[in-house]
Amino acid sequence: MKDFPKKLDAACSICGEEFKCDFRHIAEPKCNKCLKTKITPTVLKEAVTEYKKESNADGSTTYNIPIEIKSEQQVMGALAGNASEAQKMGAPWMLTEFVENGSDAIKHNRKSISDNGNNFSGVGKIILEIDEKKLEVRVIDNGTGIIDPLWIIQHPFQSMKKNVDYLIGNFGRGLTGFRGLCQNLEYITLRTKVSENETNNIGNTGKCVKVSFDQQAKGQYTAIDEKEFRRYSKNMTGTVAILKNWIPSQWEKLRRNKHSVVTRMQLHFGHATEPDNFELIVRTISDKGSDEEKITKPDFSTLQPLFIKNIPTHNFLAKTSPGEINFVLYKTTPDDRRTFKEPYLLIQKRPLQDSKVRELEDFKDSDVWSSKYLTGYIECDYLHPNQLRNAIDPDENERVFIDAMRAATEDIQKELEDYIKALTVKGRDDEFKEIKDTFQEYLQKMKIPFNKTAFKISGKLTQGKASGKTSFDGRLSDKEGGINQGLIAEDGVDMAIISKHIEKRPITPGVGSVTPIPVVIKNPVSKNGVIPTKDGKSQKIVYV
């Protein structure tokens, strides 16, 4: 059978040892040792005790006894713990698990078709429906369907996907955690064939079945007509997960914060939809009709890059390289209000919870990762998430990652400081331009003539002390022998009195700070060019 991994991790139903079990016998796994000896309960007790016994250096003996969850009370206690965690994390987090299952089923379907020598040309599709009319949430995919429905009923705390390298969901959280949000979970699934587990234990029931769970420590399996599946989907195969009879307070939170579902889906799956070749649609059904939003990757295309690099990492103790860290960081500003502004971490195209780098323990005090001038993301595929996918699994790869991140943070800080300095200088220029524009608007409003050239290069001019000479183009002095910043302007409104003691700076083409401007000498009263005299001395009056 090529549509699922041939060997799965399992614990022997007789001796409890972990081993690789043929998936056809996963309902009652037995290791090779037990199959060969046909071990009896008496021999089993002795064998297990002997196998689990360890001798210590001080002469004492330690027995490793596996924890067993067999009674209904024990199972309910474990289920309640998962439900409490789901309630704490909220609906967006819990719904992520069901979408993840759909994504894995699509990838598994594609691989199954490829293993059979065919090409999968279609696009995977997942629809997350929030039905406000029926008070239900449905997650619909076009994957393989549930390969072995009996398995998920019998093993609520163990995923069939464990150690399948191309699949993401390995912890079975959705199946056990839903009880924190709603009373019932139903799967309606359509497969291409019936599993051997079903055939051996129930019979050939058909390709379409319904698996139902409530608040009790049990599940129900029902063979149904394919038309039940067709009520929700036209796909050839796939699964419809239906979460119904919601806890009122949880439904109200979901209804009020539907945007948080979209945000969660975009962060968690936005980077994966293109490389994994599937579409994710969030659909809301209400009395007003149906609205859809397609989930896409967060868009940084309008921003300038700050630090775009792939940096190899090294485990110097083991003398190996676990892989690279891909930095995709951009420049931004404090007034940027984008949804995913703070830099986040991706592992296999998926985040860790909200995945903000500044929330990692080793970088909580870093000014770099909390800077309002930095945005983007980091990818590191050799890290392993913990079971809740809210932290990095503390192993040797985590140490290598943290060491490399510390070194890279120093380089990023230098780039960030240079960017902020340049932004500050530009800000001053922009501030001056704003002041100038405001001043010009005021002059226009008051209908005051204004010479733009003179504004750029002129300063104050003062009255001369004695009779002057004919004015020439150029700068004037407000002190005898000195050079003033002022410039006689062609069409100014202020008067400058030019005397012989006011010197003019010579203007040489290509030298100096301004180009000469022609001076119009006018009589301020008659405007006929007649120059008035004062104290018997001739003084030139010009507009500046």
C-alpha cells in the first residue's frame, strides 16, 4: 500500500517496547520478540521486570515502569488537560490544528499519487468556514481523507503522522483539544479505499464514513452515504471537520474576533501556501451572505531591505553544520502599522505561536529585535518545535541557533544604527522643507509678494551711513568693508539704501555662492525712477 508510510512508531501491546510496526497491524501492535516467543502473562511479567531493571553504581536497583492510561477516568483527565490548554490558547490556535491536518492530507495525497507513477497536477484547497447561521466551524480539504478512522478513535493522544518527515502535525492536538471550545467534533471523510484495520475489525463498510466525538472518552464510527460528503464538498477525496455546539462564551469570542482567525492563518500558513501548492480560504457565512478572504504571505515588497542573508551555522563540538539561518529583514518606521511588524521566526514555513524573535528568552533584552525600525522574518528549518509548538525544543540544534543569532544580531545592530542616523538627517531636511512650505503658504494667503530665489540666498540689508553709489548686481555689506548674506532682488518689497561705505562683493562667474540678479531701481512713491535726496546727499533706494 503506497498511500501511507509502511512502518509507524508504536508500542508493543504485550511488552510495551517501542518499535516500527507495519501500519496494517497498528490496531494491535506486537514486536518481533513477542511474536516469536508467543509470550505468556507469567513470562511477560518476568521479562518486562528484567528488561526494565537497571543496576546503579551504589548497588541499588532502579525499575523503569511505564505510565499507563487505561481507565476512563484517566483518559478523561488527560482529555480535560488538553481541552483546558485549547481554551487558554483560543479558537484561532485550535482551528490552526485542523487546517494543519488538511495541509498534511493534501501533501500526503500528492505523494501517494507520485509514488504510484502519476503526476498530481491539481492545487490543494482548504476552506475554513465560520457559519454564523448554524453556529458551526467547518474545515474542508481535498486531501486523502482519513486513512484509518479506527486509529484516531483508539489513539486520541498519538498521531499517525509521527516521524513522517514531510508532514507537520505530529501531536494530535485538534482531536483532544476541541472539548475546550465546543461539545462535538465530527469528521466526514471520503477515501479511495477502506483501510485493512476497518476490514479486519468491522468489515468493508465503504469509503465514506463519519467519525464523531463528544465530551466522553469514546468515539463513534458510522458508515454513511457519499452524498453526506457532497453536502459540503465536490472533491474526489477529502475530509470535512465540523466543530459544533460551541460553548457560548467561546463562540462569542470567535464571532467578535474573526479578524484574529484570518491573522493567525496568514502568519501560520501564509509562507507555506505557495511552496506547498495549496490555497487557504477563510469564509464567513451569515444572513448577509458569504464573504471570503484568501490567505497570502505577509507583504514586505514596499520596504527597503536592511539585512537579507543566508548564514551557515556550525556545531563546533560535533564538527557538523545543521543548516542555515535565512534572514529576511527590512527597514521600517515607528508609524508603520502593518499587522506583522515585529520580526518573527519560521520553522518549516510555520511559526512558533506568535513567533516574535524578541520573545525568545535569549533576546528579550535586545534593542534590535524590539526596534520600531525593523521588520521581516527569520527562517531556520533545522530547529524542532515542542509539542505545543510555542517554543523551540531544547536540544543541541537550539544551542547552535542561539549562538549564531547572537553573532548576527551584532551585525544587524550596525546596519540598523546606520539606517536610523540616515533617517534622522533626512527628517531634518524634511522638517526644514515643511517650515519653508508653511511660510510660503502664509505669504500667499496674505498676498505678500515673494521672491523664491531671494528667499534661498538672501539675508538682512541695513541702511547706509552716507551718500551711495549706483547699485550693481551682487551681495551687499551691512558693515563697512564686510560682506552681508543679503542679495538685492529683482522684485522684492523691502527697501535697501546703498551708500558709498557699503561695499559689494565682486561676482566672478563660477566663483561665489550666487548668480547675479538684475536690480530695478525705483522711486517708492512715484515709481518713475527719480531718486529722492536726503540731507542734500543722493541715496539710491532699491527694492530687495
